[in-house]
Amino acid sequence: MNDHKLGMYNLTMENALADGAVARLVESVDSTTWFPVSEGQAWQPTWMRTANASGPDYAPVAMQTFEADMVVATTIAQLRNLAAEVSLDGSATLDIVYL
């Protein structure tokens, strides 16, 4: 398949907990301005995502533990666009940043 794209994937998060308490997900592109994450919104490459417990602003909350369900949605190219059987072998790396 060389340089042909076989498909794609999206990462989303659900059911966030900060120190065991329900939290809303927030994200930022610059670690300064934070905004809420819409349900089902894909996690953008290079963007940061964390939790905000409550309050009018969207700044990250200090926490010792963070839990969330990671949802991976995959899409495979149409069969007619694939010339031969191809083994799928992919990965994603998540970095932890301490603010």
C-alpha cells in the first residue's frame, strides 16, 4: 500500500473524574486559554485536555488522580480502494504535562 491511507481514527474522552469527583473536560492549544469540550469532540493533535471541577471559568483543576474513558473510533478505507490484504499496526502516544 506504500503511501496510501488505509483509514483514520479519532480519540475522544468521556466520564471524567478528578480525584473521584465528576469533572467536565476542558482543552487548550496554548495552556493559557481553556474552553469546554463538547461531547464526542475529537481530541486534536498537540492540544491539551484535562478536567475542570466547577466554576465559571474553564481553568484546569488541581488533582492527584484523573480518570476518563478513552474512546477510539476507527474508519477503514473502502474495500474497492485497497489493492491487497494489509496488516494494521498503529499507535498513538499520549503525553502527560504537569501545569
